[in-house]
Amino acid sequence: MNKLGFGFLRLPRTDPDDVTSIDMARACELVDAYLAAGGRYFDSAYTYLGGASEKTLGEALAKRHPRESFEIATKIPSYDLKDHQQCWEIFEEQRRRCCVEYFDTYMLHWLNDKNYIDCENFDGFGFLREVKAKGFAKRIGFSYHAGPELLDRILTEHPETECVLLQINYLDWESPTLRARECSEVVKKHGKQLLVMEPVRGGALAELPPKALAKLEEAGLDQEQSIASWAIRFVESIPYVDTVLSGMGSVEQIKDNVRDKEPLTEHEWNTLLEVAELLRSEIAVPCTACRYCEPHCPMNISIPEHLALMNQLARAPGDDWKLRPEYNRLNETRGKPSECIACGQCQEHCPQKIAIPDWMKKVAAGLEQ
Ligand code: SF4
Ligand code: SF4
């Protein structure tokens, strides 16, 4: 049942405050361990880690392994494009960064209501078709962050689409805002290949609060299985899922994820959906730490780290004194949440639609002295 792809969004760094400071020696070690375990699918995007993700694929993967031993999927930012000339410039830069002649999968990044209209205006799908016709991509598609109605419309208007990348995990499966199950059913209805991102929801499903953990133990959580592996099994158990992307930061994590796993039983599946209900009532902010917001913040605030602190504070409101040192450390070299000017730039780029300026006020109120 192994459908695991390597998501290149969260890579080891030499400087925790600089997303581009990739620890190349460790990245090479991870790439080698994943290939040795039988993996071959790597997923990146033009904007991931300020461009460092694609460059790392070039250095750690393409320059060190035969082209036929791996597949690369990457994406062009649908939200920043004007015309085909600009698309080709970005595409050529991506090929240079990744050190490859062609991509196995090439996608428009992050279609939603607004980006789809922008994309139609510069004929983004026409560009994808050209890339494929020239032999520079074996498969074309898009990543998607909106509701099932628009997804149905896009797939009807663009039958040339071969694959769709969706955020699916047991927390979002029945979420009234993300509607992951409904979106996945639209992809299935159109007969497209379904790729999954965020199966562990940016790490949020790798550690669980005691009540949720107790439920998993009741369902037979084996001590040898990690909590994250249950989240991976959930999405791998969906029969029409083609590939599941996971960002992996250690060789142990790779071995844990790549190992063949049994599909979930109906009882286990339902237990995870019960755990999701519990988590929804406990998680204050549904941030996945994707960092799409960060480059747009004029005050240079470490938004995902502050939202993670907010979640910890929501679970244990008396722990502000424990969290304050980390809050202060984050603010030593970056902007403070109290300096947020509520410009809303971050929120426009958040796939989870989080009201970030409001949360910045709450973090500052809870942790700043
Ligand atoms: S609203 Fe605040 S956190 Fe968001 S981009 Fe503007 S200054 Fe940064
Ligand atoms: S706030 Fe939104 S855009 Fe920023 S890291 Fe979290 S989920 Fe991603």
C-alpha cells in the first residue's frame, strides 16, 4: 500500500530563522535514505523555501542520482503570473534549479476562486498544455485550496488536467471549511489522479493531546507504530489516492513512513474521525506551518511559530511562563506580533484562511510582557 512521496517543503536548516539555509549534507542523507527504501517521487514548488527547495532537489537528487531513478513534481505560482513569456522564464529557471531536462509532473500552484480567474486571464492551462506538448512534462495538473464546487467546474472546463493535489488528512476529511472528502470525490468523479499533501497536517497529527491519544490506544495503537503513521495510513487507505506527500526530516521518519502498512480497518478509520472531532474542539488555530504567508509580511513576523505557540497556550492556558522564552527568542531577530500593522497581506496567502492579524493580537496579549 505504499504510496509515499517526499514533500520538499520542510527541510533541515543550518539556521532555524532562515528558511533558505538548507543543511545540504542532511538533505543528501534524507534523499539517499528515501531512494534506498524504494521511494522515487519528490514534490516541490517554485516558491518553496524561497527557491531553496528546488535548488536542493538539483544538488541533493538530480546531480547525484540517475534521472530514471526518481520523479520530480513541481509547481508554477498561479497567483503571480501575467503572460506566457513570464511562465517560460520561470519554467526555465525551475529546470536550471532542479538540474533536469523535464519534469514528471508539472502543476499550477494553488488554484482557488481568485487564482483560477487570474489563471484563465493569462491562459495558464494553455501554458501547461504547451509544456506537455514540448515533452517538458509527462503529466500536468494543479494544486488546489478551495471548495468542491469550483473544483468540479475547473475539471469540467479543463479536461486536459491529469492530476490534482489536495490537502487531505483525517482532521480535514469532514472539516466544514476544508471539505477534503467532498473535494477528493470530485477528483474521483472526473477520473483524475489524486495526489495528497499535508497528510500529517504540518506535523499537528504527529503528536496528540492525552484524550486523543487515549482513543488511539483503545483502538489498538501499537507502541511500535508512530502516531504520525496512523495519519499516513488514513490517506493511504483511500483506494483512489495515487500519491501521498510527506515532508520528512529524519531517516527514522522515512523508514517509518515508507514501510508498507495495512489499510485501516473500518473501526480504526472511524476512531480517527472521532479523534478529529476531539482535535477540532481543542486546536485554536489550524495552521499547517506551510509558510506561504511569511514572505508577504512587511514586519517580518515568524507567523507559523507564533500560531504554534498560540495552540500550545490554548491547550494549557497556565503555561504562558513556559512559552514566553520561546516567544522572546523568536522576536530577537524578527518582527514582534505586537508590531503587526494588520495589513492583511499574510491572510490573502493563507490556504487555511486563518485570520492572522487577529491571532497576532492574541499572541501578543498572551505572551508579550
Ligand atoms: S497583517 Fe500583520 S502579520 Fe499579517 S502581513 Fe500584515 S503585518 Fe504581517
Ligand atoms: S498561517 Fe496559513 S499560510 Fe501561514 S503558515 Fe499557517 S497555514 Fe500556512
